[in-house]
Amino acid sequence: MALLNGLRAAYQVPGPGLNPNNDIGVFGIAGGGVSAAVAIEYQPWYAPELPVSATVLEALAVDQRSFIDFADGHLGSGFVLATLVGLESQYPEMRLNEKLNPAGRAMADLFRDSCQVPFYYLTPFLPQNLLFTSGIPPADEPDFQHVNRDNNLGRNNPEGDPALRPRARCWSPHVPPTTR
């Protein structure tokens, strides 16, 4: 909703002379793609006055559990714990620290207290279950399932709204063939 509120605010700034009747395009890659997707998902009912007519989304996680399962143990394995730390701020019932072993807590603290970008790459190919006391892969952790479902894109899309419907076959080196 922040993106939509930002667009609304842009029309209120004196000087640029933005025309509120011009079409708006929304673009986002990765985390920005998630923000853009949430914006177009909510726009029809949250900000119907904004004429969003074009959207480009790239390299975003639409399904949180699938993303965590896919990234775990691969090159982007560090994104798994970073994602969980990010979700934890809105879902304290995840009790992430209680589930992490000392190495996992140290890594989570690093993500919490610093710019995450360089740290995503500290644990390539590390199976994330090695950071958890249970040994359960984080994609399968029962306490995380409702959080994953709550954060899947497309859940708040009104019936019949064309936003977030696939428009073309997906090809990406980041998407496993079974999900293309």
C-alpha cells in the first residue's frame, strides 16, 4: 500500500504538475516486484482513483513456501533466512529465535542488524535446516505455513480482476522447469 500512497502523494506535490488522468505504469524487480505486485493487487479497491494500466514484474516470489523450498540449499540459500527474518517482524508467533540453533541465531542477528545485501551470499548452497534445532527444512516448518499463505500474492485480488494473471509463458533461469 506504500507504493499506492506514494503515488497519491505525488499528485499532491505542487510544482511537477502531474496529470491525474494519465495512465500509470508500475515496475518492480525482486523485492520491488513484490511491492509492485501488492500495489496492483490492492489498487482496484484501495486506490481505484489511480489509473494503473501497465505493470511489469520480474524475478519475484509469488508463493513464499515455494520460494523458500527452491532457494534452500542452492546459490540463493541466504535469501531463505533473510526472508524469514523479514516476515518475523509482522509474525512474532513464528518464534524464529526459538527454532534456530546458535549458528542460525547469529546469522539471523546479522540480518536483523545490518544491510542484508552482502550477507545473502554468505551461505550459498547451505541447507537451511542445518540452522534449525529441529532439522526440519524451513519450507516444511509447521509454524511458518500460515505466514507463507498470508504472504502469497493473489490472495487479496478481487474476483474477476485481471491483475496477477499470467499473460505469457514464463522463462527464467531462476524458475525450476516444473513451475514454468
